[in-house]
Amino acid sequence: MTAMFKPKLTFAVALVLITCTAAVVYHNKNVVPVSADTIFLLLPDSATEHDIQVQVWVDAAAEEGFHLQVVRDSTLLDPMFQMSSGGLIIPDQVHRQANDALIGALHHYVEQGGKLMIVYDACTWDLHDRFAGSASRLSDLTGVDYALYDRFGTKSIVSASIWGNTAAMQKLSIPPGAYTPAKLKQDNSHMRRVALHAGPQHIDDREVLVGYLYGELEYPTFQTVGEYDGKVLLQSATGLVAGEKKHGAGDVLYVNLPLGYLKTRTDGMLLHSFLRYFAVNMLHAPYLSNVPDGIGGVVMNWHIDAASALKPLAMLRKAGIFNQGPFSTDMTAGPDVDEFHDGKGLDLENNEEARSWVRFLVEGGNEVGSHGGWIHNYFGRNLSDTNQNSFEHYLALNKNTVEGAAGRKVVEYSAPLGNQPAWVTRWLEAHNVVAYYFAGDSGMGPTRVYRDQGRDGERIWAFPILHFGTRASLEEMHMDSVPESEIKNWLVDVADFTSRLHLIRLVYSHPLGAMRYVETLQAWFQHTRELAGEQRFRWYTMSQVANFLNARQQVTWSVKNLGSNSVLVASHPHTLEHQAWMFPDKQYGEPRVLEGSADIRDQDGYWIVAAKDCKILNLSIAERQTGNTNPQARN
């Protein structure tokens, strides 16, 4: 009798074991192994990762040094899925639609301790492409009512200037010059709709975002209603633009701006700023620095485009300006400037004085690049999206002539009058140029440019200009009668900004404009010498940084949590030299090298680990018990 039951018992046990194993396998399939710094980007199941509006986020995260991984709605809704990421972002445009189940899952995630970044119109529509309800279903998470189509109709989205206080601009890593004291307007009508409790506010500390040449920038935002009790970062006359607040055990950053859309319109600074804020200030994530050895600095880009530049160059040389550097110095090589046969150009083929300047700059360690297409003003004024066939000849002529004078290949470029159609970037990359000055995306560090049709190139880097209000070059500041003391303060602030945040920015000028500010430049350079002496600042060339960033793209790395310790594992097919990792020192103890070699220093709130010449680097880092560790929120 007993023997008859044994096969049945064995079968039953086996069935239970198979079921349990299947459950474990299914469960593990949905636990995505990620690095400790990983941020999830939530996408609908129908969205493609190759969509330009997705790629701008993926590239931005890579450029800032964070791991960003796509997670789908169905995965988030799966009861077996375990959220192994420190934070979650719902992007604008690609995730307008959401059903009630997803809205509930997002609430649960935050209430259980998750950190969520909601961008602009994310989840404002139902599955029928209509605004869902009288306000966004995420309004209680963001802290204000928005997407109020029933109330405001077509005026639920309005364009307005954006402001915040100085502390907020600094927290968002917005550089000096990209904001300026607001001109106060006698319009407090927005106070009837929304009360923004951001702590002590001083009416004279209202800084408004400004653009190069444009002045005060206006951005589309949803009108918001309600009393906001979080930390206000940015606002407008129609309500909250960006803020961070607690909800349950978690935290929510709402950014009421179309960040992804703006990036595709060559206005990517805010996407990078808020992504960095979310990762650094809210998630306290370690990251891979985007500057060599973790040392910030400035690219000084000189545009030398006419024979009239030679005398100012001599004066700058006599004043010791070229004792600094290295600098990026880009030349227009032809004999003309405004029109053919006007004789105003450098004439680099025949003018021995101009050729001697090329030799001087090269021997001084500077990079000599190409400034446009042979005839500066004519090229800049007439270049367009549709005339590649008739204008690329001038690009080649200029590049070849500069190479002949320099005795080496040209690998960087700057556009006359800032005019650079997308085809120019493609032409440059095809001819081994790795870096270019760029008038778009102003205020940013080196980046890959996106336009309507996608990214401009794969391994060529734009270096957006840094501007001081509506001006960028020193001659523009002179023409607008900007006081010299303000220019000096701005330049010093730029050096401090790049040093403190370990970033790179580009400043540019023509020699003629700089000649009027020699004492200002000397004071600036003295300040940068002092910072450099403390291992806090470097001068860089565009191509130097671009080559570093291209090498950085081949770095593979992750941070794994192992109880009270974390382990960094990093590798590169050639060398990790000059790659650096930033670990917040409030979250981590001093790193210890297990394999490879690196210099380690504690600076500006970070343990900075700068790799030496090795292919593999393994670190052990003790985690401090701060109470700020990122939750492993489970759905």
C-alpha cells in the first residue's frame, strides 16, 4: 500500500520543486542587475529606444556620467518586479499616455520610499490621447495641480520667463552669465493661483534665465494651481516650474519644462542640469567624471579671422596672455574677409607674419584649428542647409591651408558668425575633426548635438559657448559698454564654477576684443594659476577634451552594493588613465584600491578617484550609515 503512494508523492514533490524553481527564475528574470548609480527611464511598451526623444536622455546621462536604463510600463506593473534602481524618471513627450494602473504603481513606488522625477507632460493623457480628469493624476505627487485643460483650455500651457534665486541656480549647476537679476514687473496675479513656500525669499534675489543674443528666455510650462510646500527651484508668473518635495517615504522632483524637446532644439542645458540635480542632490549617486582626472577647467577659444587680428595678437603676446594655456586657436586662412578680392584676410598661404603666428602657437602647445571656410564673413553670412555642394570646397581649402602652415592635421573647428548647418558637422567628422565651437546649447559643457533629425555625428563633440547675459565675446561686451569690473567678476566666477563642480566650459573671443581687457585677463589668469596650484583647475583645448571623451565612451564600469561596502569594477580596452570617479564623501568612506592604480583625494564633498595607466580598476568603498541611502522600493 505504501509502495503504491511513493510515485505519487515523488511526482507531487517534483511538481512543487519545478513550480518553485520556475517562480524563482521568473522572479530573477525581472530583477535587472544594475549598477548602484543606475537610474531607470520609464517608457511605454510601444516606445522604441531608438526614438530621438529617448536617445537625448540616454546620451545626456552618459555625458554626465550616470547609468540610465530603460524600464517598461509592463515591467513596472509586474508584481514580481523588484525596483533595483535608486531613482525613476518619466520623460516628456514619449510618455504622455498612462492608464490608472500605472498611475497607482507610481504612487506606490514613491510612498514606499522611491525617488521620482516627473517631466512636463508625462502621464497627463489617458489611453485615448485626452487629458485625464480635471488635473493631472500625478498632481498630488508633484504638489500642485497642472494639466488643467478643463479650466484653462488652450491656455493651460503658456510661455513665460523663468526665474529662481541664486542658490537654486547654483544647485542646478547653471553657470554664471546664464542668469541675471530680473527686471521686476508689477504683476502678482499668479499669487492668486499658487502659493510657493520656498523659505525666505528676497525680492532682490530673483535671477532670470537669459540666452545669448536673446535676453530673457521664455519657455512653455503648464499653469499650476495650489499651495506648494516643497523646495522651489524655478518658477514663473503662472506658477511652479520646478520643485522637489516629500511624498510618503519618497521624494518627487517635478520639472514643468519640456526638457527632451528643448534638447532637440539645441537648448539642452536644462535637461543636463535637472538630470544632474536628480542624480547628485537627490540620489547621491557616484558617477564617472566628464573631465580628465576630475579636474575642471576652461577652454579658451581664440578666433583669428583677418589680418587686422595680427597687431592685437602681438599686444596680447607682449602682455603674457599666451604664457597661459594651452588654448584652442582657430584661423580663417584666406586672403579676403567680406568679399572676394577685398584683401582683408590672413592670406595664410602667402603672409609670412601670419604663418609665423601659427608656428608660435603650435610651439607653445596650443591647438591650431580651422575657423570656417576661407572667407570669414562671406562664408558665415551665406552658408545654409541647402548649399553644401557650393560651400564645402571652402571648408576643405581652409582646413588644408591651416594644416600646411601648422605642419599637422586640423582636428577642431569654429564656425564664422556661429553659423553651422548640420551638414557641416557631418563633413567635419568625415574629415577627422573631433571638436567644434557651437553657438547652440549655450551654457553647457561638451555635448553631442541633437536636432530634429537626430544626433549630429558619433564621435565629434560640440563645445557650446558660455555667455555673460546676451553677450559671449569680449568685443560684444565692449560694444555694449559692460563695465570691466563686471567682466572680471564673471570670468573669475566661471573659473570658480568649473573648479568647484569639476566641469569644463568654453569662453571665446577675438584678439581685437581681448586687447581692450588685458588687465582683466591678467587678473583672471592669476586666479586660475592659484587654482591650478591647488590641483583645482586646468586649461584645456577642445580636441584634447574630445579625445578624452571618446576614450571615456569605451569605459565599462559598475558599482555593486555588498552589504556595508560597495565595489567599483572598471575596465578599458587600452587604458583607464585620466578617467575619474566621484563618490559623495557623506555617503562613502575613503576608497581602497584592490586592483589597478589610482590617485585618491577628498575635495568639494567627493572622494575623487583618478585612474592611472591601467586597464582594470577595482575599488572597495565603505558606505556610511547616513539614513540617506536610496531605497530598494518594491512594486
